[in-house]
Amino acid sequence: MVETYARPRFGEPREPKNLVNPGNRLVRAIDFVTADHKRAVAFLLLCGLLLFLPGFFTIPPIDRDEARFAQATKQMVETGDYVDIRFQEDVRYKKPVGIYWLQAAAVHTASALGLPRAELRIWVYRVPSLIGAIGAVLLTYWTALAFVTQRGAVLAGLLMCSCVLLSVEARLAKTDAMLLLTVVAAMGALARVYLSWQRGEDPARPPWSWPTIFWTALAGGILLKGPLILMFVGLTIVVLAILDRDASWLWRMRPVWGLMWTLVLVLPWFVAIYWRAGDAFFSDSLGGDMLSKLSAQESHGAPPGLYLLLFWITFWPGAPLAAMAAPAVWRARREPGAQFLLAWLIPSWIVLEAVLTKLPHYVLPLYPPIAILTIGALERQVLSRSAWLMRGSAWWFAIPAGASIIAVIAAIKLIRQPVFFAWPFVAGALIFGLFAWWLYEDSRAERSLLNAFVASVFLAFAIYGAVLPAMMPLFPSAEIARALRNVVCVGPKAASAGFLEPSLIFMTDTSTLLTDGSRAADFLSQGTCRFALVEQRSERAFVQRAEAIGLRYNVATRIEGYNISQGRAISVSIFRSEGTE
């Protein structure tokens, strides 16, 4: 693409006057949507729905985190207690209450709209994550407007929208998509204040809008995941103050009023939970959960460098372009815009790499600055022409090819069929991924990026919309719950031995007992309309205890599946006492 406008500096956007059209239909579509702000927002909203909705309604609850969050919320709805957080009888004080309130609001709204059994439908609990993911995409667009052109902001939004990691989090009923929304909102407001100061603007009355967004987002992030949002914001401010040797611009954030407003929003629940549970929440959340991540918590320990390794998959399809943009971004590191985005990205990334406990979603709030920096380099046509970096464009084809092969092999192994319904979408992903690779030129990188984006849409329909919902052995709790719903007796009660996943509690009943084989036999002997769900490894203890107490029982059904949390095949027998149907 021939450059027809002056190169903008990061943080000093200028709209092109005569944008050259390379003649590509996808680029012409971007020409149309970026001509108007409302069109751009509507376009990103539509793209978010296309990428996040496949599988949203049909994938059963995922163990373990999603099922734990959803079950804790379900108990809030059942008991009407919106202060305490519990999973069955155990307190769940690892995270604050924000996500549970949002999920409970979704359940109540769905029930008010007439949705039957809304509290048992996992997709209702996922609605806040969907809203958070789409909101984060739109806020990435809004934040990017402070650094690049409107066209570039749309492309940055597309990079986040198609990002594999965000696509996963949009379908999980947990905190991370909503946390991303709050972080991007806070950082977008902070960026505008900082860049205004850098440009020498000295308004007589600084606007209240940016500080209001910042402090409200900060409060929302604290209620969602505690002080984690403070790390992203605080490290950014500290690094900028060191580099500039000046932090006077922070007074434009109205810190006194802002801190008061934040405390007004967050203190009521913290006071309420302290009144209810004493210091148990703070010791479990800060000491038991956050500080324990300095060690390898829950077997999730990994050495530094893991996030960089995962980046090439989790930030696909933006990862190849990000690599090509890296040299130019580093050269521009002292420009105000690039300096702010790098201060957002690098210090927090180093901290997360240094912490021993590692999960892929921890770095999600650091992907928006990568997207904006990448598009900034693309707009200025300064992507690297290094041969070995440009070979990374093959990744646009490699990921759809690899994901498709793995999905088909897994489907054949688990359900003995190749899920033909997914094949047209697989073909679309491969074709557009191939176009993105073959057509790549550093002067027309936008065209390849858009082809890669379309490939990601097809891949979402193939993997999330077709393959995963068909692989029911991965979700044994759903099969067990279906079997219990088909019994004749009223109000069945269950005890599970050997299969103790949270999804089973969510999909059956809060009173479902998690126990061992011996106690499952005792449970079954205590009345009719009772069922023992016994995993094969616990059957011997069940049978021995049943014989000892003279329990007469029948096998209702046997469910074969795969426990994804433990990474092994399971076989669960549903036993019923004689006389129970």
C-alpha cells in the first residue's frame, strides 16, 4: 500500500486524507465501517457476537473454575444471601463478590423474562463474561483512538476480538473477561490524561469524565478480583514517573475525590463480609489465594517464559504481526504513546512471568497494549522486513490446520465420528488462513490481517460451535444430570463417590453429597429415590459396604466419559436401591 499521509506518532493520531484502496473486498468493508464512529462500534459489536456466540449456549459447564463460580452464584440465588460466598457448605473467599452479583443479576433477569429453570442453565451465568468480552473489545477501540487513527482503532479492536484467549474467556462464567473490561477502561482514561499532559495541554478546568471512568473502573476491578487491577495501573504510573521524572499529571486524575468515590463503591461489601465472617475473607483472599501464587499454587507452577511461549497461540491471529511490529515499537519507545503502552505492558508482564503460579488468562489485560502497538506499526508501515520474522505469517495457516486436525482426531477417538458438520467451517478457516499467509506483504499487511480475522471466525464456528458440543464424553456431569432427570420418583437425591467435580453439583443439586464408596452405600440405604454415583475406582469399597449392611441395589445406567480436570477416562455407575425407579 502506498503511503498517502504523514506518519502519526503514537499518541498523536491523524486521519488519512486520501487512503489508497488496494482493491481487496475486506479492505473496502473496513473503508465503509471506519467512515463513521457509530458504524465502527456496530461493526465491532457484530464481530464480537460472531466470534463469541458459537458454543456459548451449547457447551456444558467446564470444570473446575467455571462450575465453582456458577454454583456459588446459584447458591446465592437459592438462599437470597448476596454477601456470603459459599460452595455447598464451604466458604469461597478467594475472590470478591463482583462476578457473583453480575451472574446473579443475569439469572434474575432471565427468570423475569420467562426463561424456565434459568438457574440451571450455564449460559445464563456466562452472560457477564460475554458482555465483558465485547465491552473490552469496544473499550480497546476507544483506548486506541488516543494513539492511532479511527481505522487503526477498529483494527486494534479486531485483534482483541479474534484473540484466542479472549474468545475462550468470553465463554466461561468467571471473572477474567469482566476484569479485562475494567482494566482497559481504567487504562484508556489514564492514557488520555497522560497524553494530554505530554502535548502540553493545560485546560483551566480539567474534564471530570476521564477521572470518573478511571476511578469507577478501578472500583469495579477491585470488586471483581481484589487488588490485581492496582498492579497494572500502579506499575504503569510508577514507570512513567521514573521515565519522565515527573508525575504532576496525576493531579489531573482528581485523586482525592477519586479515592473517596472508589471507597464509596467498594467499602460497603467489604464491611459487610467482615461483619459476617471476620477476617476470614481477607486471610483467605489475600493470604490463601493471592500470596500463595508466589509459589506453585494448585499444581500450576511453571518457569519464567511460559507466557511468551503461549503468546503465539493465545494471541493468534495477532501474534505474527506483533512479532513483526516489535522492532519498530522498540525504536519508538520514547514517543509518548509508545512509552505509555510499553509501561502498561512490560513491567506487569515481567511480574507475571516471575510469579511461579501461571495460568494463561493472567496476562489477558496486557494484550490490548500489544494490539494497539501492533496496529500503530502497521499504520506507519514500519513492520519488520526481516525474513525470519516474515516467515511467521505461515502461523496464520498453521493454527487453523493444527487445531482442525486435533479436533477431528479427538472427535473420532471420543465419539467415533469426525463431526462432518464442522468440516465446511474448517475449510473456510484453512482457505482464509492460507490467503493471509500467501498474500502477505509488509505494505499490505492489513489485507492479510483481515483474512486471518475471517479465518478466526470460521475456526470459532468449527471448534466451539460444532466440535466441542458434540464431544459429550468430555462432560460426564451433563450425562449424569440427564439420567437423574429421567427417573420416575420425585425429588431424587444423589451421592457421588470418586467423581467429585463442581460441575456435578451445579447440574444436579446443591445437596448432592461428595463422598467415598463406603459412605455412598450408607447414603443409598437411608431411603428411596436416592442414587449413588460411583466411579469405577470406588466401586469395590461401595460393594463391600453394601454387602456388609445388606443393601440391595440395582444399576440404573453406566456413563463412560473423560475427566478433563484430572486428564483421565472415567466410568460412573448410577446405583439405586431396590424399589426406586
